[in-house]
Amino acid sequence: MEKKSTKEIVSTVFKALTLAMGVAVVALSVLEVEGVNMPLLLGLGLTCAGISLLNK
């Protein structure tokens, strides 16, 4: 197994968070859950995507 640099690991984590926030918002929308701040989740996901793209 090859060693991955810290930069690669952070990039992978941010990509995973981006996907997770998107899935969470879709799931909560389908379930019609009240009281969840969905723009905050989307903002967090977009921030992680932006950081991941800037690291390339």
C-alpha cells in the first residue's frame, strides 16, 4: 500500500464531505424534515468543493 500525502488525504476528505452534504440535503428534502438549516449544509458542501478544487 502506498503512502498518501497529507494534501491528498485532505482533498479526499473534502470531496467526501461535499458528496455527503449533497446527499443529506436531498434526503432531508425528500423526508420533508423541518428545522434543518439546509442552506448551511449546502454552503458547507460548496466550501469543501472549492477548497478541494483549489488544492489541485
